[in-house]
Amino acid sequence: PLIQRLDYQQPAFWIRKVDLTFDLDPAKTLVTSKMQVERNRSVPHGPLRLHGEELNLLRVLIDGSSVSFRQEGNELVIDNAPDADFALEIRNTTCPEKNTALSGLYTSGGSFFTQCEAEGFRRITYFLDRPDVMAVYTVTLRADATKYPVLLANGNLVSSGTLEEPGNKGRHFAVWSDPFPKPSYLLAVVAGDLVAREQRVRTRAGKDHLLQVYVRRGDLEKTEHAMNSLIASMVWDEARFQLPLDLERFMVVGVSDFNMGAMENKGLNIFNTSALLASPATATDADFARIESIVAHEYFHNWTGNRVTCRDWFQLSLKEGLTVFRDQEFSMDMAGTTSARAVCRIQDVRQLRAMQFPEDSGAMAHPVRPDSYSEINNFYTATVYEKGAEVVRMYQTLVGRKGFEAGMKLYFERHDGQAVTCDDFAAAIADANPGSALATRLDAFKRWYSQAGTPRVTAFGEHDAAARTYTLRFTQQTPATPGQTDKQPQVVPVVMGLLDRHGTALALNANGDTEQVLVLDQAEQTFVFENIDSEPVPSLLRGFSAPVVLHDGLSDAALLVLMRHDSDPFNRWEAGQRLALNRILHALRAGQPLVLSPVFIDAMRGVLNHPELDPAFKELALTLPGEAYIAEQLDVVDPQAIHAAVIAAQTQLASALRDDWAAAFEAHQIQGGYTPDPVSSGKRALANLALSMLVLDAQATGDTVWPGKAYQRFKDASNMTDRLGALAALVNAGAELAAPALERFHALFKDDALVIDKWFALQARAPESEGRVFARVKALTKHADFTLKNPNRARSLLASLCMFNPAAFHRTDAAGYVFWAEQVLAVDAINPQLASRVARAMDRWAQLAEPYRSAAREAIARVAAKSDLSTDVREIVERALASG
Ligand code: ZN
């Protein structure tokens, strides 16, 4: 059934206090839930309907006496619930070891874990499993003391000890209590044989806290980075937003089987080990950065998500968009220098364009605050998270950094302890900034929550030499998306400046400002700048100030001026990307082979050899636009043609800059030990890019020196970034030495699951050539180390191929789609959430060229024809079919 946002109603009952007892056993766990229920007098009295899924109900008591009830689908209905406050007691059992969906209570590696967001709590016990029902929880855990020495739940440890009764031999218990009212999705329980890294810290306010990172025995030395990230997050949130840690104890736990990155359960964050564990030998620079940002993200949720939570799941971006914004700001502050901050921003925008833009123009396009869903897990999306974060960033751009901080302060003053909506957040930021560019157009600004689709903004500049004016005319339009045809203009903050032909910044007004924010809020708008002597080059949308597609019609000459001279590093990068994109699109549209011009090659050489630019920035500037982003620019997508164009561009860049790559490779070697700081990781990134270019070029010329050097570097590397970089250079170029290197890599790391995931993913993401990559992936699904049961491992092959390797996936013989359908169905029987993620590889089938389009549709229809699909996958495939 489709759930509609506008159908929201408060429940007829609140649950204010919960006493939960778990008698943990992998085959049959007994759950006893004692609840204090309160009538919600603002809603008419009616039956009490509790959610419950895959539970065995044992008994239901109201005020100590049994009551009649019925089961209606996934609801337990008590028709004669008192029109008063009462005590409700429920007993049921669940089977954690059979819970392969990894939602609710499940086992992984012999320990117990929970995942309750969004609707997993109902797979533990019957409850009003909705975020506006907030209760204070006490949790008692009872389990075998030898197998599960560590027993954890949210909040503070109240008591623990050995169970003495006969029948409980060898078992122990722990009682945890969380003083903060919370929705059921934030409950967490962990029991197992784990060890912890511990650190005591004192906050600015002078309070002492115990921080713990729990992992399996043997992983302890890989937790240092996570602990450091956690401490840095605490310090940052207090300094930037005056938000301190509110618990005596803050725990983080790693688990190998997990559907997402991590979960912000109050005081007991649970992490996918891939988002937690790192050592120089096993994790790359990108892993270190990702861990820092996810640890921060979950920590920041303590305020934005937990202290103030969502009224209903349509408001998901209230906590996710805001928390992603906060973790992005944190990462930028940690990076430090202007250039390192820009590198963070560029990476975030690249991610948005690669994931969210395609989502916004495909079958699953939805607003930041969706209007309907059948499975909420399908809406933990790039739109809700990443576009949501861009929306929060626009608030900050419109009211200024200080204004935004004041808005946050008011938000917490008003709503601490409440379950609220995106409207409440908007009101707080606007009310704290009366008269601001936001407050004066708040209703229009909120279209960012309601309209799907990426707005197209067109800019046209005209210089009037006689009047010495420069006129910028903007138009905007948001394309139709499924279910939304008419769109209103959006509020688009355009941070901008003007440069003269030599790259000097021009004064935009009498104050001499060289940068300003133009706020678009009409379909068409004009801005005039005075005292402009000659035709300027406009630098628009600096720092990517709004999540739009900008068409400014700039010539290559103008783009070169921006690339060389703009004061905004984001737009310098963007100008280079645009130069590359223009060439690729031109070749694709003309149906001609791509030939890079000497001007472009020289510009790229200029970047590579630039004396001042940071290596990290150079690496980003010299990396060509991704195939998904290129596909976004085209109405009809031929994945093979795009791939061929990108490979051609890469090969020419590799060859034309051969000596420069070699020099850059030598110049960016690092002496001494490994640290994942921005400067060193930038050097490694550039050296690895240079190496991959050199091996690619060698492959074309038949030279064996660079492949040999890459192999040597692969063998000698003292850290995973360099080792994987060298391995990738060999694999991606299709070098002969790739096979022995892959074999050696597997032998070295066969006992480290997270590294073996990289081994699978690298092979599945390799550039396709004559079907070899696809054949390799099919063979790897039979590898002894491959399983669909572990989400990281399943993704390492399936998502890598179907979502990140378009040229290997989209085949004229449709074998990729057949493979997709088989795998989606196989995974769906085990783990619907995981299956529906993989299913989304077909989101944009309708834009494909023939023969891909028809074959893709057929494969989707075949999946949709299955009668026993999960709600998760059904929603994805049905939306896909409806979009064509
Ligand atoms: Zn989050």
C-alpha cells in the first residue's frame, strides 16, 4: 500500500515508558515488553494497533489481565483498548539467526546486533513503531556469559551480574537505561564477544565522558582512527554549534553484516566495519576520509536526529540532509587550508552529480521531502541525503554563517525533545533571520522540499561598451518528473564574480565587492553591473552554491580564463571539467571519434605542472568527468559510446603528457611513515593517477617499463593506498601483470574481509574491453569467497558491475540485464533492502538507446512478474516500468 505524506495523523495512544527484557538465544530470543500507554486526547478513541513483523506472539496483558486481540496483516489490533492510561505487557519470540534481512535483531559472526531504522523495531516486538512515539527505555539483556560476555544497550549501565536461578546456568545480565525519550528506531542492543578501545574525555563544559569503540577481537588496532574521529567530532560540534555530548558514555560498535554505512542509535552507534576499521596496511586514504565523515555523521545525529527527531518518515531529510551538511562542514574544517576545503567540496559535488542528478532524472525521482512511498527504506536516497544537504547549505548561503548558527540555536530552543517537520526547521532558520533573503521568500524557498528534478538555469551576459554596463539575464526551469509536471521557479542563490580577460577580479558595486550572491526566484531575471569597461568573464555558481545545472554558454577561451585565474577554486576545477565535457559531448553528438585539441592538452599540462596548485586539486582537475555524469547531459544514452569517448580522452591525455606524468610520479613520492592527512593523501592520489596514466600509455605503445614499475610498487607498497593504486593501474590498463598481482593480493589479504571486498570491486569496476570484465564478474560469483549474504561482499560485485561499470553492464546481447534480474531475485529472497539497492541499477533504462532500452525493459518486466517480490523491490521495478 502507498503511504501518503498528507495522511499523517497523530496516534490515538502514546507510549511513554518501555521496559524491555531480552532473553537472548540465536534460535529463539524471548522479548518481554512492559509499556506505559497514555491516551492521546487530541485524537478520537479507537482500537490500539501495534506494528509487528515475523514475531511469535505469546501473550498480551493490559493492567495485568489478558485481553482479546486479533492479528490483521502485520498489525496486532486490540479493539477494546481502554480510553485511559494503562500498562501493556507483551511477550513474543523472534529468531535472530534466521534474520538474513539484517533488520530488527540478528546475528553476525556469532554476536547479536540490531538495526531498527526505519521500521526494524517491529521485527523485535509489537509496538507503535513510528518516530513521533517517543519513550524512555530501560533494557535488560540476559545471555550466555561465555558466548556473549559483552551486553550493550542505549544509555547508562545501571547494573549487571550473574543470573543465579536454576535454568539460567552460565548466563549473565545487564540493565541499561537511557534517560532521553526516543523513538523506537533509535533503540539498539549488542551482545557478543567484543573488545573495546576506550578513551576518557572532558568537554568544554567540564563534563567527563567515556568513549568506547567495540570490535571483534583482533580488530582493536584498526580502531584508532575512528576514536580520533569521534573525539574531533565532539570538539567540533561544541565549537561550531555549541552542541555538547549529553551522555556519560558514548559507544560505537562495528559489525560485518550491515545494510548501510552506520546507525546513530542513542549512545550506541552501530557501524558497518567498512565505515569503522582502518589501518595503513588495509585501508586507503579514501577509506580514512570516509570513516572520519561517517563517525562524525552518526555523532552529529545525536542532536540533529535524536534530540530533535522526525515526526514521520517523510521528514527524513530533516535529520539526514542537515546531518550530511554538518558532516561536510566538519570534513572541510578538518581539511584546513582553502585548497583542501575546496577539494572536499569538489568531491561532494562530484558525488552529487554522479548519484543524485541521475536519480532526479530517472524513475525514482522524488522531492527531498517525498509525497508517498510504499517502502520507506527505498527513500534513504541521494536526494534525501545529498540534495537535502545542499538545501541546508543554501539556507546558510542566504542567511550567512552567523545567521545560520542563530537559526540552529532557535531550532533547538524550540524543538529539543520533539519530533518535528522540515517546516519547523525552515521556520526556525527564517525566524532567527527576519528580513533576510530567506525570510522574505520562505514559501518559494520551500519548493526545494516539494519539487523533484534538477533545475536548469541559463545565464546570458551582454556587455554594453557605451553604457559601461554588463547585464546578466537568467532563466530557470525544472524538468517534469514522474507524477510532477508543473514546476514553479526555485529560489537559487548564485554566488558570483566577474573577471576581466586577464583574470583580474572586477568590482561589482560601489563598495568594491568582488563577490556577491544573486538570488533568483523568478523564471526570468536580469541583473545589471555598472562601470564595467570591457566584456567580462562571469564566474557563476561559485562553490556550487545551488544544486542546479547551469548553462552559461561560456566559450573555451572564457573557460580557460576561469580555469587559470578564478579566485574560487571550485569554479577553477569546474572550468576544466567543462572543457573536457564539451569535447566529449561534441564527439558523441557528432558521432565522431574524440580528438583532444592542443589547447586542451596544454591547459591540462599547465595544471599538472603548476607550481602552486595542490596535488589533491591537480588530481581532481586531471580526472575526466565520470560516465554517469556524461550520460546525464544526453537525452539518449549509449553507454558504449560514452565509454569509448572517455577511454579515447584518457589514452590521449596519457600519451600527450607522458613525460609530465613521469615527472609528476617521481615528484610526489612520500618519504617516511603513512598519515592520511590531506597533503600526503593528495600526493598519493596524484602519483597514483600519474602511474595509471603511464601504465595505460605503456599498454598502448607496448612498453614494459611502467607496468614493471607498477608491479614493483604494488609489491613494495607500505600502505593500501599505494598498493591498491598500483594494482588498479595494472588491472585498469589490462596489463599482463594484472593477473599475478591480483593473485598475490588475494593471498596476502585472504583473511581480511574488507580488503577482499576491494579485490572483488576492483575487478568488477575495471574498464570493459571485449566483454572480459563481465565474464570475470560472472566467474567471480562462483568464487569460494563470494556470498550474497554479506552486503559488503554482494555489493563488491553486483553494485560495482551494475551501477558503477556501465560499459560492462549494458551489453548488446542483454546478458548484463539477465544477470541483473537473476541476482536481484536471488538477493531479494535473503535481504530485500540490499536487493532493492541493486535493482536501482535500472532507474534510467528509459533514457537508453536501442537495443539496450527494449532489453532493459524486458528484464525489469520479468522481475516485476514475480508474485512473491518484497515490497522493497516491487516498488523499484514498478516505478521503473511506469517511467517509460
Ligand atoms: Zn544519517
